[in-house]
Amino acid sequence: MKAGDESAIADLRDALRRNLRKALSPHPRADESFLEDAVQDSILRIIQRVNQFQGRSRFLTWATSIAIHVAMGELRRKRWQDVSLDDVISDATGSPNFAIDRQATPDAELERKSLRALMERVIEEELTEKQRTALRAELKGMPQAEIARHLGSNRNAMYKLTHDARKKLKAGLEAAGYTATDVATMVTR
């Protein structure tokens, strides 16, 4: 497909609009104007990457996967665009939400509470204010691009900032005798 092939682009636009409407039907923010914007952005990205199409699937399947990726990324950004960073980080603690396990033993629950308290202590005492803010927002699910926007930074700088914060958090947990496996087990069980 070449940028000048108007008929093929019009057919692709119609097919992508139909496919996105089906894929995004449960999302209330995916109205017709959102779909049209997502389709336009997707077509530009597809044209830029058409030489990467390897034929392992149908072209429309490949193009639809790009369109869904574009649309979902925009929906994630929209979800957080009106959320204040202060609201996110002040909403309880910045440590992960440990699911309540009704079948956990009292010892396991005590261990889980101890881990959460340790994480909070390490975040509070070992990280800079900017690292605390970024890491807490990230742990609450805010995308790095949105955190960067709120902090007046860029995505690359935010990646480095949260990477360094996670390294300090990991070091603090390891110094207390926890391994990554211990933490993963407690968070997911």
C-alpha cells in the first residue's frame, strides 16, 4: 500500500472503523469521534510501517492489531489526563495493593503487612521526593508518560527516575532479607 492509493486507504479506514467499534464497544469513552481519531492515527502508523508487514497473518488482521494498540494507548492516556498526581499519590499508600487472601494463615498475613510497612519505610526514607512521587504514581497504575507530563519531564527521564527508585526499593528489601520471589509471591497470592 502506498500513501497515494486512496481507494485502498478508504477501504482500510472503513474496515478499521468497524473492527475498532467492535473491539472497543465496552469502553464508554470510545465514541464515534474517538474512533475516527484512532483510525486516522492508525492509518498514519500503518503507512509508516507497511514495509514491516511480513505476511504471517492477513493484512487486515495486522492493521487491526496496530489500530487496537493505538486506540488502547489513547484510552489509557485519556483515563489519566484529568487525574491529579497529588490525588493519586495521596490515595492511601504508594505500595502495591496486596489482595486480601481469605485463606491465608495469620502468619502469612502478618508477613504481608510487614512487607508493606517495610516498602513504605524504604520509599519514605531512601528515595528522593521526585522518586517517591513517581514510584507511588506508577505503583497506582499511572502510565509513565502521564507521570512525566505532571512532573514537567519526558518519558525517558521518567523511565530513568523510576528505574533508579525501583533499584533503591529492591536494595532496601534485600537488605531486610526479602528476595524478588518473596515479594512476588506475597503480592500475587
